Amino acid sequence: MRITVISGSPAGARFVRGLVDRLPRASVPAELTVIANTGDDLSLWGLRACPDIDGLLAELSDDPVSATSAVAGELAALDVHPQWYPVTDGEVATHLARTAWLGQGATLSEVTTRLAERRGLPGRGVRLLPMSDVPVETHAVLDGEHEQQAVHVQQWRHELGAPPATRFVVAGMDRAVAAPGVLDALREADLVLLAPVLSVGIVLGVPGVRDALRGTSAPVVGVCPDLTFLAPSLAAVGAEPTSAAVAGLYRDLLDGWLTGTDDAPASGAARWTTRQVDLARPADEVAGDALALAESLRP
């Protein structure tokens, strides 16, 4: 069974880890392709960081990266800025390797494959793909005293605490193309899962991705994200912090929607099947619920 997941954020990485832990219990062998959001990528201290790819590598690794923060402490002691981005020593090593390989002419897809092999993902049946090899960065537009200003979404979140934003601007999306393998992974999948994160919408902005999802014969099942955490982001895109409103952002794609037991059900006119479960349970159990819903929707 070919399963494709679109993922982003720490919540998305935890969901994918839960899915990987769950799949050995499935009735049929599975091949898992994970398409990672790269809209949160940024450059810091001359290094290229890919937060969502790095989060997936850390969650899925057989050989966890160092969680010490000696480098971050030394940067702070040297008064090197910015200091708002959380980073461990292992992540710095990953950023160094990525920056060096990109500088030697490798694509982000090639770099991600090398990192995934180092972390043992192929041995766990996981293929990790960036959404695009073209650099894409998301910025939050804030109202200032005299004029608006745009700040990187990571700075908006980590340093500024996600204040009200008027909108988000995705720089580079006009040049983006789907990375090799992305569209085929969606078109040829048996099941497609949208991990619990709003940044899935960034991935859908890559030309061809939304059309591939519309055209796939596989059931597409989304998982409701943490609405409290995402309330500032939802406000900026004009959506209410409700499960039904988030599902509505993907109304042309969904066949199934996994939502919390306390959420109000979507309108009876919704074209997708809704299943309410306890989303606060361990990630492997939630992933199992998503798999079960998707499999129930297969022709």
C-alpha cells in the first residue's frame, strides 16, 4: 500500500512518527512517502535551515541528533544575532552539511535524501521529499506605527509570539515547481493523509500539487490541527478557529476529516466524511484512526 503524507511543523512530524510506528501493525505492507513543507525555510548565521524537514529527520531518526545547545550558548556569548531561533548542536551540524552541499550544487531534494539516509529513514520504509527545490519563505505582514512590515514566519512565531498579522506572503512561490517525485507520489498513492498542520496550505500552493490531489484516485484524509495554537495564523487568512473552518480550506480535496470529540461537526452539506476521535491520544493511535478512515473510503 502506497501512503503519501503532506506534513509540516512539529505536530506534523509527530503524526508521521506515529504513523511509522503504526504501520508494522497494518494488515498489508506499506511504502510511505512524506512531502515536507519548505515554506518555513530560512537562512541564519550564513546557514540554511529547513525546520519542517529537520523536525521530520529528528522524529524518524534511528540515531537522534545531539540535543545539547553549546553552539547556541556560544553564539549568545559572542552576541551573534539572531538569538530567537531555537537550535541544538545536532541541528547546527545538519545546517552546516546542508549549506555546504547546496553550495556545491546539490538540489534540496538531493541534500534531503543524503540526510534521510544518514538518519536511517529508508530502513524504516520512509521516503522524504521537500515540496520544492526552489527556495520559498513565508512572511507575516504586521501593521506598524507608520507602515506595514514583513517578518519571517519563524521570527513572527519565536521572537514576537505570533501577534496579529494582516496576511502572509510566500516569497518565491511564483518561481516554485514541485520537487522530483512529489506529483507522482500524490497521483499514484493508495492513501493520502494531510497531517495536522495549517502549513499544508503552503505545500498546496506549489503549482501542480493541488491539481494532483484533485486528480488522485486515492482517498484524501485530513487531520484537524491544534486550533488554539493556530488561532493567530487562522485569523490572518480570514478563517475562524474551528474544525469546520479549517476543513473548509481544503473543501475541494477532502474525502475524510478527522476531528476532535469536542469539535462541532461540519455542515451537513460537506462532501467529506467526518469522524470524531480523541486527538489528544498518542500519535500512533491518532495515525491509526486516520488510516482506518482512509481505508474505509477506498473504492
